[in-house]
Amino acid sequence: MELLRFCSIFLLAFLGSSISEAGNVGVNYGRVANNLPPATKVVELLKSNGIGHVKLYDADPSVLRALAGSGIKVVVTVPNELLASVAARPGFALQWVQRNVAAYFPSTQIHSIAVGNEVFVFPRNITNFLVPAMQNVHTALARLHLDADVKISSPIALTALQNSYPSSAGCFRPELVETVIRPMLEFLRQTGSHLMINAYPFFAYEANSDVISLDYALFRPNSGVVDAGNGLKYYSLFDAQIDAVFAAMSALKYDDIKIVVSETGWPSKGDTKETGAAAENAAAYNGNLIRRILSGNAGTPLRPQADIDVYLFALFNENQKFGPASERNYGLFYPDEGKVYDVEFTLGGVGGGGRLRWEEDRGRPSVSNSTSAPPAAEGAGGTVRASSTGESWCVANAAVGKARLQAALDFACGEGGADCKHIQPGAACFEPDTVEAHASYAFNSYYQKQGRAGGSCYFGGAAYVVSQSPKIGNCALPSGA
């Protein structure tokens, strides 16, 4: 472990301030089901899995009481059905805040209020109520001296965009811009809040699986996609979707507002026609996203320094949701609290708190509750099991750029002691002669020599673990030292 500690210190030295802080990963606690455990048991489930952030779709008193004293940070929601009343009657807004926020704060750590949810696609036209409702809720918070602690936003679906491909062409629907988008962004700027986005690469992949690579959708190694509009290269569909929103905000001159991904996820099961809905894909998507966010590599090609927070959808499979089978199979857990697939994560390390900082946790092994668990691919403070056999590989993350890859490659082949003879000129794995290919070989050699230990496949965010055997040119990466 001395070598791992040296590695983290070395990487901190050469990466310096170019690394953003790690973001937060939370979960959406939906309750459209008739078989879920009581809220008190749910809170214990959250705590036992190190989940430090939770988003609710209402402000249910039993849930808020159960969360009291847990240390879990909470987002509550003003349901769409109440927006008209909240917008028209400041007194109603004040009463709602008193009953659903002030009555529980600070014992229940409510830190955000979502005013509505995907208002623009709600069956009833309530768009014009959104910004006035947000303003009235903020006025109520200010009157109760809670406005500094509790921020306000409203989750929007990607359907709010007129264009989302390529990312550089991202723009909001013209009929929404002046009526609601610009006023909402101005409100978020003035109150120091963030824009909530619900982003689902699964939907785009399902509808276009003939042209979108599954690896591209699941954060797995792939050749990438170049955006002809800005020349940036994308290695994940998630990044492309988020950057389309950043581009749309930039077009309106609101580059300074942070994005929070209020929903994202992948279904573990679906109807026959729902291409890609499978447990192994859900594990890959959520596992790779968790590891990426917590390792401090949350930035996108357009905003590389962004520390994006993400809320996974959802905590449980919900058996009363309408629509295709996938709608009832987004959960990380079954209602009996068993895991739907083999993904584990710890947000905040020992002692909770839900926040990991790069300077504190990079390169350190995570703490496990079990000594008999199979080898795992670990991400700063969290684990994502690689496969049922324990096999996993370490590959380069091209998204960090050639300079960071080269610096990490130099370390791996030098002080790190990786076996790099096979990537020397004329050797079996020299081709393709690229920094990314050579770095993948060297990173994997180091990772395997370290017994796939936690902290041995980070290289300052320049590497990540995969559970499918990668092949680079004609060279397959070994799964043993």
C-alpha cells in the first residue's frame, strides 16, 4: 500500500488544480408501489449502503420524520398538482414551506426543493405557473430565514431542448425560451441555485441502437464520437446529453449556472422491444457512472471542471408504475431490500456525509463491510464489482486528454513498476502507437500487479475498471499479473 500512497501523491503533484472536486451521488426514492418497506427501514438501507443524498417526489411526513438525525441530505418536491396554487397564492406557498420544510429542518437535512417535475411534459399545461411558484417558495424561505440553506430548482427533461444532437447544436425549444427558460435561469442565477436535468442515455440508445454503440452508452471503452460543431470528442452518451444542455444555456448567456442531474439510470429488465434493458447493462451504466463521479472525473468535454452531482433513478423497483416493463425495473433494490444487480457504492467513506473530496480520498482503498466479497473494481470510496469471477481490467480514460494520459503512463512505466516492455517500438503490443493504447497496457499491468487492489486503477482519473476483456489492436490485456 506504500506504493499506492506514493502514486496518489505523485499524481496530485502533476495534475495540480486541473482536477475538479468529486461530485455527489444520490438516489431517487420513488414510492409508486404497494410493497415497499416502511420509511424507517429505508433510511437504514440508505445508511448501510453509505448513500448520503436522497431525492423525494413529495414531502411525505413519515419519510421526513424517518430521515431526521440520519445525516442524509434531502431534496423534497412540490408536486405538479400544487403549482397553480403555489404560484397564485404567496400564503399557500408559505404554508407549504412551513409544514414541509421548516417543521423538519435542520434535524432532517433538507437542502433543496424541486418545484414541480418535468413540468413541460406534464399532461396539463402548467408551464406558466413554474417561475412564479419558484419565486413564491423562495420568498417563503427568506421569510423563515431558510433561503441560505435551502435552494430551489425544477427538474426538466431533455425534451425541453429543440436540438440535442450534436451537442454543440443544443438549444431550448423556442416557445419556452422567453416564457419560462430565461426567467427560470435568471432566478437560479440570482438565488445561487442550479438547474436540475433528467437525462437518460437508455432512451436514446433504445431508439437508435443501430447507430449508437452500447459501449458508448455504458461508459465503456470505445472509439468515441467527434462533434463536428466544436471539434470535441465524446466517449459517452451521457456527456453528449449534458453538454447539449450546457450549450443551450450558453446560447442564452447563462454559462455560470451549475447542472445537477436529478434523474438518470438504466433499467434491469424491459419488454422484448426495449433494446438494452438488462441487468448487466444497468450494472455497467450505474457502476461506471458512480465510479466516475466519485473519483472527481465528473466534467464533460465542454465543461471539464464541472463537479456534477447525480441522483440515480431509482432506489426500488416500483410495481405500480405505468408504461412498459422498464418503468417498473429501474431500481437498485427489490422491495425486500435485496440488490437487483451487483453494484455497490459508498458515498462519503467511513463516517458518512455523502461527500468525497479528491485531495482526501484519491488512491486510498475503500472500507468494505465484508471480508469475503469477491475482488472488486473500486472507485474513490465505493466499489463496483467487476464480474462474478472477479476478473477485471484497467484501461485508459481518453476523456482526460493526452497530457494527463502521458503523465500517468510515465509514472506507471517508471516508479509504478508496470511491465511496459511489450509496448516498446517493435514489440508485440506497440501498435497502435497511441498514448491511449500504451497507457491502457501500462495501467492494466500495474493494476494486475497490485492484485486489482482498491486505489490501483485511478491514475488521477486517467483510468477506470472494466469487466469485459479489452483488446487493443491485436493485443489482449492480461487479467493476471
